[in-house]
Amino acid sequence: MLRIRWATRPAGERATFIVLALAVSAVSVRAQDIEPRAYSNIPIGVNFLIAGYGYAEGGLVTDPALPLENANLQTHTSVLAYARSFEVGSQSGKFDAILPYAWISGTAEYAGQPRERDVSGFGDPLLRFSLNLYGAPALSVKELASYQQDIIIGASVQFSVPSGQYDADKLVNVGANRWFVKPELGLSKAWGPWTLELATAATFFADNDDFLEGKTREQDPIYSVKGGLIYGFRNGIWVALNGAYFTGGRATVDGVEGDNLQKNTRVGVTVALPVDRNHSVKLYATTGISTRIGTDSDTIGIAWQYRWGGGL
């Protein structure tokens, strides 16, 4: 989504700069994430390996739909992710898979009762398919050198696989013991080095039928609206300021509806730093600025990306 003056930089290096945003989703393994540059034109046939680490303090980031109160939790998350770009019709698309591992410790309250937890394990893997519907034609690395973005419209669908660590006797876990699916529609508009992004999504949850010793937990969808502003420098560095609003997600346990409608707002900043034509690094931080129920946490993280393939 970033329009940069490419004339002074090799095509392979440019490809690395464009796709660095894939690292954001690797560390942001939450249903409520703030991901800049989710819809951009990237060269087809390129592979990406991403490793990252994130630290969060406050609410629970592995399952932000869990209505905790007075949360004082520390979450360390490491991730390994793979992504590949390809052609769908005449437009570019990508597939990415994320495997998280987390350590969680601290205290929180649920239904007025204090809880304490110290747990680690693999989280639920995340899979996503993204397709640019308009404005991002499928191009090789060499063809991408002359591409100039105007408007890109894209869509994606992400889902989780409930195979992570889960203890039905405990409230706080690394895995959620349920599927979710998250369709999203996004738009990106470039003006010189500036890019404006807008996206809307809905996260739909399956039931957790083994919640706190055999109870059934149902969850209404969580709806989100996200926006961001990105500035790209001539040397390939880019900086993004993003914000998101989430609402919905009221939970019902064994037929009893909870007073836990979520209305949360988060903001974040991301800095992407190219290293060479194959390697890049991303730094990010997010925080909640208003929270009714859900994830009120501060997060920082770093991700490294390695790119290969695509004829480079």
C-alpha cells in the first residue's frame, strides 16, 4: 500500500520493503489486532519466514474476548509464521500461517472472583487467505518496479485452529478451545509517500463446550473498524500510526447472558526498518485508550522477516 520512489533501489530490495507488514500479523496473534499495510501489492511467487516476540501487560491478549476485570497479567508471546504471495485471476493475493507460543502469569477477576495463573504453551494456530480485489495487479518483482499505487480494495478471511494449550479447569489459557473466523474488507489510498488505510471486520466464534469444568460458553460476534496513516521514506523505512474500535462480543455461559458487551479503542505505532534485500525488522507498540470490557493492555514487540523466491 506504500508508494515509494523506487528509482534508486534494486527490485529485490523493494519487494522486501513492501511486504514487511506481514510481520505485524505474526506478532499480533489476537482477534483484536491493529495491522498496518494488510492490503498491499506484493510480487507473486515470493515466500516469507517471520519470527517475532511480543510482550503485553494488563489484559489478556491471547483471548481478548474473555471478559476479565482488574487484570494484571504479563504475556510473553513468540511466533513463527510463513507467508507466500500468488496470483488469483489478475490480482495479487497471499496466504499466511502463524504458530504462537506464549507464557502468561498474573492475576485477574472473573465474575467478581479473583484468579491467579501461571501457564505456558502453544497457542491456537492462525491461517489467513488475503486477496486484492482491485488496484493491485499480479506482477513479478521486475514488473513491480514501475507500479504506482492509487486505490487498492482487498478482502481477507482468517480462522483459528483450536489445538493450543487448554485446561478446562482454568479460566486463563493460551488456547481458546474454540474456532473463530474473521472476514475483513479493506481499502488503501496512496498520495505520494502517504498512504491512508481503512478496514472493517467481524469475528465470529464457535461455542466453547468445555468452559470452566464443562460449561458452554457462547459469544456474539465482535465487530471492528480500523484506520491508519503511513509515511514511507525514500530509503525504504516506513512509519504507521493506526487505531481501531471494537464492539460486540457479549458472552453467554450455560444460557445466562453476561453484562459484558465490549466497546474498546486501541491505538498503535509501527516502524519498519529494511536491513538488506532479504531481511527486514519491524518494531511496534499498541495501547488501549478506552475499554469497557475486554483487553486493556499495553503491548510492545519486534519481528524479523526473511524473504526468498520470486526470481530474485
